[in-house]
Amino acid sequence: FRMVYLKTAFYSFVTPIHCGLIAAGNTTLEKPLSRLATLLGIAFQIQDDVLNLERHPRYGKEEAGDLWEGKRTLILLYALKQASEEEKNAALKILDRPREQKKPEDIVFLQELIVW
């Protein structure tokens, strides 16, 4: 959640809200709008991660691109938490390898952990 907050929520949602409030000369709504912007940012990132699990040419998403890159998305972290110790260790080994050393069957294994 910290990464999602700093990367997506704060940069793409909270900061623009703060800039708008400053430009409007109204900071009385800062606290409630910051909370709303944070939640919107987190929801946006989760949706983005879901879209990344499948091929979506309309959105320019590579199928399983986050898995190929080894990104620890909220969805993947939840799947790892639910996985057996053996599955978790296998998944972490795959995720830690550079993209060019991953095989399609590695990505299928990770996808199956998530879909489980």
C-alpha cells in the first residue's frame, strides 16, 4: 500500500487535488479531498494491475507485463500470502530473475497463483 500510495495515489491524485485547492484559494476541503484522492489512486492502481494480467491492446497493456518485470503488485502480494511455502519460494525465485531469464511457463505459474 505504501508503494501504491506514493507512486499512484499521491503523484496522480492527491497532488493535483492540492494544487487545485491552492489555485482556488480554498484549503478547507484539503483533508476530505485528500482522503478521497488517496482512495481513488489506490483503486486506480488495482484496476491497472488487473488490466495488466490479460492482454488489452485498447489500453496498450502487455499481457502479464508486471509479472515479466517482477513487480510486486497488491494482487500478487495477496496471492503470495495465500500460497504454500513451496509455491511462494518458487514464485519469488521467478520474480527475482531478470525478464530475459523468465520463461512463458514461469509466467503461467504466477498467473495460476493469482487466479487460484
